Amino acid sequence: MPLAAVLLAFAACVAPADRSLVGLWESTVQGQGSVGHALEFKADGSFLSSFTIIIQLAYKLDRGQLLTADDEAALKKETDGPRIEIQGDVLTLTDAKGATIRKERVGRMEDPSRPIVGVWRYKHDTGPMAYERYTAAGLLLFRLPMSSNTGCYSLSAGTLTVDAERTRRATFASRLEGEALTLRRDDKEPNSYRRAQTIWYPRE
């Protein structure tokens, strides 16, 4: 099929009657290398899926250093980290060898009294743009979007059907419980997702 025809086909998504899935969902279990999956269902019936490195850490600032760990208990034992400097919308980390990483703020400063809080981006050493979100509650969310796919979806009586550009039509049994979503295809192991509070990073 010519590319123009493919694009036209996926421009004609139909808005679903059931919009309960509208939003961004991220896998709760990541594979090797913290590679997970992000799904964004849109109100116009289109969707975007992407493989994404998903990492959550605890962080704190201590004597000009940025300390991070897997959780708060481990963070209490951390004493060494890169030097951190924030000047306006630029955040610079410097390690013990003098190597630096420069990050730029995405959007406006959320809290002038805590300038680190908010979203930052930088060119990852693997090539793509990486995104970090520092929360006021002391969480560091890291996302590195990789390959993505788009298409149309429909939801009816607990059955999710997706038509993607680069894969064949697929159907999933879906179960939505609050902010948790489970998708199962045929007899395969189910995949679990949690709704993201905000859509704070691009996935394509």
C-alpha cells in the first residue's frame, strides 16, 4: 500500500464511545535494562505506543550534591553524588572526574523556592532525548522514549482493538480498576499499566 494511503487510513480514526482509557499509561513491570511500554489513548480514537526506559528513584539535595537511590531507605545511606548547579533554566551535574551533563528545563519553573522541581531534558549518551521529572515529594522519574508506533483503537465491552501502522490488528481483553489497567492477548501473560498523572514527556 502506498505511504499516502497508509497515512490517510490512520487519519480516519473514529472517536470511541467509551473514553475510559483516554490518557497515558505506563507499564508497571519493566524488562531487562528497565525497558517498559507506554500507551497513550486519545479522545479522537488514535493511539501512540512506545518502548520506553522507565526508572523511578528517590532523590535529595545535600551540600550541593544530588543524591539518588532506589528508595528512601537506601537514600539515607547515600553520601556521595555529582555536584549540582542550577542557573535559571539550566541544570548542570559534575561528577568526581569533572565530566558534566547539562540539562534544560521544560516549561516554566514550578517552585522558585525549589528550582529543581519540574521537568528537565538532555541528550542521552545513546542518542535520543532523555526526560527527568523531579517531584516535590522527592521522586526522580526518568524516561527515555525509543521506538514508537501509532494507529487507531476501539474499546467495547472490555475488548480493546488496535490497528497500528507497523503491526497487524490485535485484540486484548482489558480490565480497568481505578488507575490500573490490565491487558491480556489470547493466552499470553497479562500486561499491567498505571495511568500517568500528567503527560510530561514526548514519546515519538
